[in-house]
Amino acid sequence: MNGFTEDLEAGATDTGYNPPSLQQNGFQHILQTRRLINEELQKIEQTHHTLLRPAQQALLDASNSTEDYQANSRLTAIDEEISESFRRFRGLIADLKAASDRADPRIEEQIKIIGNSMEQPLQDYRMEQTQFSKKLREQVRRRYEISHPDATESEVSQGVENVIEGGEQLFAVQGVRSQQAHDARSAVQQRSEAIRKIEQDLIAVAALFEEVAELVEEHEFKVEKIEENAISTHDNIRGGNEKLSFAVQSARNARKWKWWILLVCILIIAIIVGASVGWCKATDHC
């Protein structure tokens, strides 16, 4: 997730930190929204590297109930900060949708940059959360196997799922002291809570992925329709001009032929008159 914001920074225009509203439209609105998204990406990047990873490792390394509780509480608080950023992202995406129908090629470019810039950090976050959840599940499984040494593979898998889902919150650890049993139960409980929280985060990330994809696709579709309409209009105008030129030429040809016909008629009349006069003189019948 290093370099979350490099693509956003490239070519960005400084427009100030003024929250965009639905009353603002056009290119400046897009730039302001892009700046806010840049700010949120920076927050997530900083939170992820400086706070989230250490908190995750602390929970994985916790060895007693006190450490489990402290690590999970810290992790929950950090996850809530990231979840709040996701909620703000969704609000910004909804705001972008209200301004994404502008027939401005600059806006199309900004929409694509925003979508592409958000895709990689969200993908990285999803992958790392998935890996963390897998490690937590492995720890829960080991503790469950210790507490149920006679369980089959399928029984262990089903039992782990029940524990993670909260259906089997406590279980006995055979052959160990009360404090060790308490620590084992606490470890499973805290890790199960963390896994459930990760699942909620991944659902939110998936929804955000979908909304970003819809934003880019909807805007590309609108731009394509505008281009198609422009091409169609151009073709219609060109076709109309061609028909008009043909009509003008036809009218010119009609006028030209009209004069030729008139000339031929005059010549025919002249020939007839001349022939009649000649006949009269020749026969003396005039």
C-alpha cells in the first residue's frame, strides 16, 4: 500500500480544502472531491502503516487474557477510524455521481484517475485483512484442537466456525490450570471478535469497490452516448447537406434543361413557319 496517493497527486490542481456540495458543478467540483479523496487515502495510508499493522501483530503475539483484551481494544479503535474513512469515501462517491454527467472530457479524465487511484489501496487493504484473518483463524483452530483432542477434522472445523460466529463462546481446556484455561478462552474470544470485524470491513470494501466501478462505468457510458449522439448529429448534418446539394444541383439542371427545351421549341416553330411561308410562295396559295 506504499504510495497510495502518487497517482492522485500527479497533475492535481490546488483548489483549497472546501467540501464539495451538490450545488457546485463542473470541473472545479470534481477537483475538490478528488482532493478530499486524496486526503482520505493519506489518512488510511498513515493509519495502516503506523497503527493498524502494529496492533494486528500485538494481537497475534498476545499470550494472556490481559494482552488479548488490550490488543483487541486497540485494534477495534483503529479499525473504526478506517471504517469512518470508508463511510466518507461512499459519501464522496455519491457526490461524484451527481456531477458525473457533464459532457466535459476533463471530467472524464478525473473520474478515471479517481477510480484507478482508489482501486490499488483498497485491493491492498483487502488482501492484508484477509491474510490477518487467516492467521487469527489458525490461532483459534490450534486452541480449539488443544481443548478437543478427540475431535475429528470436520468437527474441529465446524467447532471453530461456531466459536468465530459466537455460537460457542467458551470451552474447557483439559489438563491445564484455571488461569491457563481462562487465557485460552480469552484468546479465542478476542480473536473471534477481530475476525468478525474483519468480515464486516471486507463487506464494506467490496461495496466501495462496486460503487467506484459503477461510477467509472456510468460516466464512460454517458460519455460514449454523448459521442455517439455527436457523431449521429454530424452524420445527419452531412447527409442533409449532401441532399441539399443534390437538390440545388437538380434545380440548376432543371432550369438549364428548361431553357434548352424552350430553344428547341422556338427552333421548331421557326422551321414550321419558314416551311409554310416557302410553300405559300412556291404554290402562290398565300
